[in-house]
Amino acid sequence: MTTTGLLLALAPGLAAAAPPGAADPADPTVRRDPATGHARMIFNSGGYLTPPSGQAPEHVALAYVRDDRGEFGLTARQAEQLVVVSSYPTRHNGARQVTIGQSIDGMRVHGGLLTATVDKRGRLVILGGAVVTAEPAGTVELTAQQALDQAAEAQGARPQHALTGTDNRDKGRQKFKNVYAKRLTKPNDVTAELVWFPADSGRELRPAWLTDIEVSGTSWYETVVDAADGRVLSRQSRYHHAGPQGTVFTAQHPDIAGATRTVTPFTGRDGSWVADRLTQGNNANAYRDEDGDNTVPDTGNDALRPQSPASGDPNHQHFDYTFNDTWRTNASATQANLDADVNPVITQLFYYTNVMHDYLYDLGFDEASRNFQVNNFGRGGSGNDPVLAEAQDGWDLGCLDDATPPNKIRCTNNANFGTPGDGTSPRMQMYMWQPPGRPYRDGSLDGDVIAHEYGHGVSSRLVGGGNLGDGPQTGALGEGWSDTISFLKWGDATVGEYVTGNTSTGIRSQAYDTSTEKWGTFNPARGVHRNGEIWAATVYDIREAKGVAFTQQLVVDGMKNTVSTPSYLDARDGILAADMTNNAGANQCLLWRVFAGRGMGANAASSTDQTTVTADETVPAACLPTAKAGGPYTANEGTDVTLSAAGSTKGTAPSAGNPASYAWDLDNDGQYDDATGVTATFGAVGRDGVFPVGLKVTDAAGNTDTDATTVTVANAAPVVTLDPVTPAGENSPITLTGRISDAGWLDPLTATVDWKDGAGPQELAGTPENDRPDATLTFTAEHTYGDDGTFPVEVCGSDDDTRTCRTVDATVSNTAPTAAISGDGQTAYNGQKAFIAHAGTPVAVTGASADPGSDDLTLNWLWGDGASDGLVSLVNPPATDPDPSPSVQPRDVTATRSHAYPAACLSTLTLTSTDDDGGSASDTASVITTGNVKWAHNQAYWMKEFGGPSPKHFTAAQRACLLGVASFMSAVYGPLTDAQAYAILGSGSPEPRPLLSQQLLAAWLNFANGSYDLSTPVDTDGDRQPDSTFGAAVANAEAVHNNPASTRNQLLNQVDVLLRFNVRDGG
């Protein structure tokens, strides 16, 4: 059906169409132009704008616009002026792309275009674009000739000879021979068409001439000239330049590892790529255009191109040439180096261009969608527009510099693609690359650059129904789409590494797999190439998530859905709509996540002039999962808490993914990197408190939601463990051991001990340890008690919140005091000690007592004759010691007491010491009391006293005392009775030993009676001169007596010595 027939078929009954969306409860999303408030895009992500319909897709789209004309600011009359400009199917998904334009009085409105996609069930998926609501005004004064001249002058060109047939003001698109071209042997014809042009930001609709003039290899413009006054209202270059950029390091260029040139069939979707003997066929015509005149066939250097033998030759259409890479190897910009590989280079360019045709054809860039072919085989679109692929273009001064007037220069380090309307061939110009700044490379060898340039043709022919338009974002999108087609075709993340020699980032600022570009950084001052990286990086994210096959189809279909003069948001919506037609919207939420991640979220906005953007990272709420961290949770210190995200749910949108991963922030650092999984263990229970916990849930579409909860950890009181205390005595240390433990292993622990000795609690030091499962404070302490008793030792352990106390008994036994009689004043004789004094003479006895306990002591001197002396020593006078004693004051008491014995006798002195707990000790000493009789008596005297008739001088008691002293002092006698003493003294034996025994006993009795002291001087040799003492002489006599070996004379000699003592005073 022709366009005219289509319009006639659609005109009747449009107002009777069913209200759009009547069967769809979902509300479509309307994105408005911020300048006009009118709808820019209507798209219901995850749904449709109309129900299924059996009507023609063109009818569905046009009826929707007319019924909802208010959304676009159109009057009923203006709505009736809408026409279907084009319509074509996308075979793989059954959708149809419909472009709607405006036509007033037989003249179309330039830029007034709406683009719609209707799926195979007749549902309107997406509709958007811009229409002009101003009323037409003005008259057509200029002729086509005048308008063309004005446009050419704006390009710096003048007619080389007169145009014919141009002196008219006819409506419709007119085509004329090109008389403005410079150095172009076969330039494209020029065109002129009367249109309505929206001036003054759309507030005025003026008649204008839309012209198209190719002047040179670098100057090809579509220009709008005011039909009334000749002003240039708008100008857009047909060329899209790659800039100082290049291709990726892939298998499609010579630098790939193992790259080899192999014989490859030059056949594709529609048979042979080659029409005859040249690198020319249905899809492409590849040749050299060194002088930049765009002529083919040409002469001179440009006549050099691959040519196979004629038909019938076995090598017909075989373009097999040796490739020496001379330009690169010799690294010199000479004509010889340029010519050396011209045939293999053009062959490579021809191959790449055909590869791109077939690759994109399979994705839907076919005849109906205005692709590049000579013959369209009746499949729609206009033919006769193969790609003119020009190798080594403009090397022979085919470009101009920026000087005034411009100078001719070589075309280097670049490439471009000029895309006229369907039916006119696009031109791809591939330049040579060389220093400075670039290595020696031939751009025709780089499949990446060729894919990029070809991409410009694709976007120009698909977007806006073949009306790409112009604007800061539109231009950047063109670059982004081209990079996208390149990395989708060749499968890597960099563009242009071959021609630039930069394998890291290629011709762009970053490789796309690590790009940080976001829409919020968009600024027209950055230029279209840098801004284009934002869009390409976004598409790369889709590729990462869904793979190349999915993404490349989505990109091509997305361009078909994209309105003329698109912003990034228009392109975004085109992608989303493609998912609706291709996959029934199964990936809407994933795509929203990708777009939001680059700043093109649900609330993003763009100014009408495309210069200002409002980035947003919002994903539609219906796409987001709902994270549920559970809780709030409670636990005691030391007890782990199991957290559960089981309550988390997927979003409500049909394409929302199920929760796929769970990440927990357990340390409140804002990073969800502490645990994964539906459940997680919160183990930070070593201290009490309220702890925030975060959860991030990511669904299968990559969308996330977070939730927060708390874990309240209650304090656990410390536990005191005390070991039994080994009993000890007073003033001996007891050892206390134990530990404080706390399930809160991070709690600081302290301890006190109260020994219960009156000193009160005091700090208890220990060894801390704060490792799970518990905190501990292990301690060992010694303490000495000054008194006996059972002491309930109390240990208290504290954490930072609570205290726990426990007691253990410490048993301290009483230690009896000591008692000791000092040896001072005692006389040692015959191995014995004794205090010796005459009767009536005081004996001073020093006693000492020690007690480890803090006890009061009572000392008693029991003199042995019934008399005693005492002493009470208080530990803390004047009060007596309490029980138990509060202090440690070991006792050491020394005191002297004196006593005068009344009569001669042997006494036993006892010193006792008793503490206030009943412990006691004693010590004894012998006391010899001698009489005061100075007269010494002989043996007979003493015999009569102990056995003779009465009266006697001594009582029985006195005699016993005298014998006690004698027996104590003598080494010869043991204890003696009166009878025994009498027997010794009265022995009648003439033998010397009994005789000596008689004298010895008499001598000791004289000592006891006071006649002699041990120190009394005596005469032992009869010379009447003292030569010894009594004690020494008697000790010698006893030694002779006790020696069995003593001779008779020795014994008798000692008898004589003692007789002199005993008869000293005459008997």
C-alpha cells in the first residue's frame, strides 16, 4: 500500500476508535517536555497503552494520538493534520514501527514527528516525539534556486554553472543536478523541499526550504532556509566523524594474536557480495578516494583498486593480494608506501562493510527499515543506496583546516559516515593514521572503526523513522550507538585500539567494562564523543547482564522505537519498549536497574534544548524487592542471634526478580560485607547494647532494597568462682584463687575482695582475658590474718553494668605462744644449768614469749616454792584484744621478775605464757638456793645428821632440800634419800673409792648449806695457798671417782683434797 493509500484508508472513522488503555488497568507513564508541558513520551513499562486490536497498526497509533491529542497540545484540527509517514515491520518479533508526521496544506512540518511501536497483537507499546502546535504564518518568497544558493553559500560554495528548473516555489521534494560540488566527480544530487519550520522554540511555524547539498568530502549539509527572507534557520551535517579515535584489538584487525589472512568467501545473506570484477556489490562499493573527490570510477591514483580477472577465469572475483603492511612497517608517509597495499586494504574494507551489512540485517536493519542496498528485492524501502566505502580518503589534500580562508590539508587520523535519506547512498570515508599522536595505521584495516561508522548510518536510518535529528544529546547518542554496535559486533570492551595503538582505552577515555561515566556528567561542552561514552557504557551494562545476543537485538529494536531528535531518556524508553515487543517485558526491571545505575532513572529529566540534565537513580518502586531484616532481635551476652531475611519479597512488577542474594551489614559501617544468605549469625554479642543491623537484598534483575533492624543484647551478670582455701595458722598467709567470668567477653572486668578482717573491700588484681566465649579475670591473692577464726572472704566481680559477689571461708587456726626463760644469770655445771643464789638473795629471771597472732599474752613465773609473779601484755592497750583481732601484730614480749628463796633447796622455776585464745606454752629452769652457813662440816657431822640419834640440826624437809642440791650438782649421785645419804657417809669401807664418795657428798652438802660457792678459792695441794675453786676441785675429784681406771693413789689423793675442804673449819 502506498503512503497516500494508507492515509486514505485510515482517515474514516478514526474518532470512533476505542479509548486507549480501556482494557489495561495500569496507568501509562507520561514523560513531558519541560518547556511545553506536552507529552514527550508515553510508555507503560511492563504494560501496554492499548489492548489487543485487529485494526491496522497504523490505525491503532494514529487513533491513539488523535483521541489523546490533549496530551500533545493539539487541537482537533491539528490532530486531523497528522499523517502516517512510514510504517514497516520488524520480522523477528512481529512488531511494526509507525512514524507519524504533520502535514499542513501539502507541506510537511519539519521535525514534527511521532514514533510508535505496535506489537504483533495490535497493542500500542510506546509512543513519543514532538509535534508543533503553533499556527502557520508567513509567505513563500524565495524560489528553490534562491534557497539552494543561500544554503550553498553557508557551506562556502557557489554554483559552478546555472541550475535548471529551479525557479519555482513548488511543493514536494525536488531533485536537481549538483552544481555546487568541489572536486567531486560524481556528487549526489541536491534536493529542495518546502516545509513548515518551527521557529522561536516552536512558538512560530514558518515556511522554509529544506535543502540537501554535498559540496565536498567534508562538507555535506541538510540546511533549512527561511522561505521569506533567506535566513539560515538550521543546518545539520550529514557526516558523523569518529574523531581522533579508533578500533578495538579484536580478531578483526592485524594485531590480534595469531591473526592471519585467510581466503574467505565473499558471500552473505543474499548471495555474492560482488557484482562483477570489482569490490562492488549490492551492499557496498569499496574503492580508493585519495583525492577526496568522492568519484568512482576515477583516474590517476584513485584508479588503483582491486580488480579480478574477467568472468570465465578461474580467479574471477578472487581478490587475493599479498599484504605487507608497508605503511606501518616503513613508518613513512610516502606515496609509495600508501600505494603498496592499496588492493588488500580496499579488499579488507569491502569485506568489513559487507560483514556489517549482514550482521545488522539479521538484527532487523533490513530493506523496510531503510538499510543500504542497490536492490531491495521488493522487501520495502528505497534501493540504489549501497555504502560508498572510500579507502585512504582525502590523503591528497582532501580536507580543509580551520584557518580563514581555509587551507587544504591531508585527511588523517579520522573517519566519517555521511547518511542521506533512504534511496541515496551513504558515504564512509576511511582515513590514514600517522604521527604525531597516532601510529602509522590504515583505518580500512580496522573492523572496529568501520563498525562504528556503519553504526552512524544505522541510527540515522532507524531513529525517528529515519529522521535522527540534531541536538547535544542526539549527537552524543549517535556516537554512543556507534560504539555500541562496534563492541557488540566484535565482543570486547574497547573501541579503537588498533588505529590508536592504545590497547587499554582505545580511542575513548575509558574501556567500557570499567567505565565510570554517568548521565549526570553530561555537558555539551564535553563534546559528542565523550558524552556518547555515557550511552555506550549503559548499553555495555546491559550486555554484561544479559549477553551480546540479547543486547544487540534490543539495541537495534530500541533505535526503531526511538523518537526523532532523541534525548537519552527517549533512547532509554526505546530500549524498554523493545523489551516489551521482544520479551513481553520480562526484563523491564533489570533494564530499569541498568539505566538508573547510570543516572537515567524513573525521575530523570532533560531540558527541551537537551543542554541540561537532571540525573536520577530511582528504579520504579514496583521493580524493587522489599528487604525484611526481621526483628527487632534480643539476646543475652554471649548468645549468638540468628537473623532471618525470610520475610523479604520480590517486587510487584511482573518482571521483578525473585530475591537472589542477601548481604548483611553487621558492624554498622554502611558496607553490606559481613555475611550472606537468607539467614546470618549476629555474633557481636560480647557486650550489651543496642546494635543496628542492615540488610541488602538483590533480586535476579539486580535491583536492591535495604532494611534495618536492631539486636538488643542484654547484659549477663559476671560469675564468681572461688576455689576452697587451704587453712593456715595465725600470721601465715592463706592463698585465695578463683576467677571472674562473663558471657559478655568484651566487657571490662574488675574485682574486689573483702577479707572480713575489718579492713573492708579492696581492689583484687588479676589476669584479664577477653576472648570468646567469655571474658575472664583470673586471680591469686595471699592474705595474712592476725588472729584465728573462720573468715567469710567475699569476692565481688563487676562488668560495666552489674556486680556479683560470692564468699568462701578462710579458716585460721590459733598458734600457741612460746615461752622461754633466758639463760642470762644461769650457771652451767656438770652439763646442767641453774640459777644459784644464797637464801634470801633475789634471783632475777628474764622470760620471753612470742606469738604470731595478734593476741593479748599473760606470763607467769612460778618460782617452785609456792610463790609466783605475773604479767599481762595487751596487744593494743589499754583495751583487751577483740575476737578476732583486726590487725596483724605478732607478739614478742620479754620481761624480768625477781624472787628471793627463803631457804636452801633445789627448786624448779616454770614460766608460762597464755594467749587470749587459750593457747599456752611453758619453760622451766632449775634454781639452786644455798644456805648462809659459813662453817664447813666434815663427813661425820653429816653422817650423824642423816642417820645419827636426835636431836639433829636440820628438819627432814631441810635435809631433803640439801640432798636435792647435792644430787643436782654432783656427777656422782642421783637423787638420794636420807638413808642413802647415811649409807654413803657412814660406810666403813677402807677402799679409796667409797672413801672418796663419802668426802664428795660431804663437800656438796657443805655447798648446799652455804659454806662454799662454786667460785670459792680452795687449796688442793696442801700448801695452804688457794690454787683452785671449789667447783673446779670438786669436778676434778668426781672425774677421778667416776673413772674406772683411776688408781688407788689417785683416788686417795682426791680424798685428801676434799678432807681439807670439809675439815677447813675443824669438823
